[in-house]
Amino acid sequence: MDLQEKYTISDLFKKVADNTIAELEGVEMTFGGFVRFNRFGGNVGFLAINDGSCFDNLQVVYSNTFADAIKARLGASVLAKGKLHVTPEAKQPFELQAETVELVGDVDESYPLQKKKMTFEYLRDLPQWRMKTNTFNAVNRIRSTLAYYIHEYFHKNGYYWIHTPILTANDCEGEGQTFDVYADVKHPTEYFNKDNVHLTVSGQLHVEPFALTYGKVYTFGPTFRAEKSNTVRHAAEFWMIEPEIAWAHLADLCNIEEDFLKYVVKNTIKDCPQDMAFFEKWVDKDVMKRLDEFINKPFARVKYEDAIQILQDAVKNGHKFEVSDIKFGLDLGSEHERYLTEVHFKGPIFLTDYPKEIKAFYMKQNDDGKTVGATDLLVPFIGELCGGSEREADYNKLLNRMNELGMNIPAYEWYLDLRKNGSMPHSGFGLGFERLVMLVTGMNNIRDVLPYPRCYKDMEF
């Protein structure tokens, strides 16, 4: 393989970072990519192309004899061959002095992307093109890098990746906000011999048996929720990371969450400096400051009951909440979560020991009889990032709680069996992947961190 086959644009910028780019002076290379901009005047032109390997572009310098280069428009694909020239004193640390430029795929007048700034709302109607814009080019690279480090963290720490089913007969959350699946609407039970098959809202129930066998496991895949909500935090299809750990209690779970998230965020922003510089300049000027604090400050831990007292005191001192009737049993809203993280604690907090009435049936019941061993990780800008708990390992307590809630016990017999035979303490949490992407990028709408958003009354193709 010769030199012109080896390098991506990202490779060149890495060599700039480690001060070895000079060794490539005069080396002949070929790059294919799409046009970010094209400027021609007089006898020389400058073509910026991007090959997708990094945020920044390669500048291609060409002469007035290059007809294909002159007519290459925004979005067109080109193949440029030439010699690399290192320019350490210039804004661009290197450029390709073209010997040939081939216009491989032209664009016509209907091509919707433009040089001028376009709104995120406009670009949501163009998911097949928006990844070519600066913002979404960076978003999807961050998304990919986060996913890489999620898998790396778990595998380095002895977890097994379990592929839990997308089709399920159980509603993990017990809220009924599921998409029903029918192979034949007229005969709904014919295919699966069941009348309650859904798209999964969580892989937790199905991954728990594996935790009781392998010790440490996780699932990472698509989940679905039929909540009729159009907020910036909700989508009908999203991705979840759900680790489950045997012998872990609530305090252990908080430690694992904090270590995991700091590892993933720290390595992602280290690997994507160009993308993060863009987000800091154009999307959220405070994003790097917030992430630096996220990585370096310990996460506070506070009980739900104490948080209620903090919010009540805030109301007494004149703070206005839309929901101001704050008392024990309130299911905290985003405004309460953000007050706790952004105003009072000024950083992420683990909120623990919630009232059992507002949490799921499977959470470990505390000795006080009114709370469960649950924890939500609340962070500035986002609100709730993760939700988790120690699981109820006692068969009778779990069965009684399910009966209290009027659940269909026969449908969950397989899950109850885990508490009958070889039960052990175990804990786990769920992390909405898109909320993590929002935290790192500073983007404030889930539709803008999903490649193809599927939301309530919003699915074009």
C-alpha cells in the first residue's frame, strides 16, 4: 500500500497535533470527499473537502485549468490528487496542491443545503442530508465515539454484552406506554399465541437472569415508548444502556455510574477536540466548562426526602416553580431537578430513596416501608440522566408489591422465579443514550441527536 492510500484527513490533523506533519511535505496523496465550500478568483481556487473522518476540512488549491474543480458546488463529491504542502504559519496547517480534481458526483439546483445558516427545525425535514452540515456532522461523530467508549468501559471491567429482545410480552415500566405488535390485526394472537406482544421499553427484566449467572452484564440497544409527548426530551424510538450487577447494593451502583460516565465523557471529548470546539463556539458556550466539572467534581448524594425540604425552602424564599405544591410523594419535574443541580448543588447529584408509590415494582423496599432503594442521577442542563435501583431480591416482598399494583402475575412468573431459586442482591441502572449525547454536545432537543428521529406525530420516512 503506497502513501496516497494510507491517509485520511483525520490522520493529517493527528500528525499536526504530534508535530510530525512536516515529514509528509511533498508526498503525493489522493482524497475523496464532499465539498464544503469552493472559492475561485483570478488564476487560483480553493476547494474545502471533507472525507467524514473528522470535523475539519482539507484545503485543495487548484489552478484555472481545472474545469471540474471550478464547477464543483456545495455538496458535490470530488476526487482530488496532488502533493501535500505543509503551511505551519497559515490558518490551515497544510493543503493539497492539486494535480487533478475529478467531479465524481455533481449536485443539481434542488440540493437543499446552503452556505447560509439553516435552522435545526428546517434540517429535521432533511435527515438524509443534515449530517453534511457542521452541527450534525459533529453530533453523529460524538454519538459514535460515546458508543465506542461505552463498550470499551464495560469490556475492560468484566461485563458481558447481552442482546435482549426487542419483542416482549412484558412492560418493564408498568405504565402501559408500549407499542403493540400484531402480525395480523384480525387475528392478533395467531403468530405469537399471545395478545400482549410489545416493542420493548427496557431490556432490564430480560438481562437480570444473565446478571445472576455472569455477575456483570449490560444491554445496549433500541427501545420504544408510546408516550404521546412532544417535549424536547422524548422520542418514540431511542437507545438505552442498561448494566446489571450481581452483589451490588445501592451505594455500589452509584459508584459504578459515576466511574462509568466520567470515563466515557472524558475519553470522548479527548478524542473529538475539533467537534467540541465547534459546539463550544456555536451551540453552547458553557458546554466545556460544564463537562470539565462533570468529570472532575464528585457527584453529591442526597435523599429524596432531603431534596423535598430543599425545594420547600426555595419556595419559602421566593423561588417560583410551575408546580409549587412540593411535598413528600411528588414526582419531581424537570424544573425541580434542574433547580437542585444548577442552583443548589451546582453539579450532578444522586437522588436516592424515593417513595415507593412513584417508582417501579421491582425496586428493593427499604426497611421504613415507604421508600425504595432507587437512585436517579440528575445533572445540570439535562435533568435526569440515569435511573437505577437495587432490585427486590425477596420473593414474598416482590410478589406482594406486584399484587398491590394489580399486575398480571402469571405474565411475570418467569421473573418471580429468579427470587425463588438462587436469588442474590443485584442492582442496575438505565441510561438514555440520547440524553448523554445531549449532555456532551450541548444540543437541547432529542430530535437533533438521533440520526432519524421518530417522535409523536413526527415521522417523515
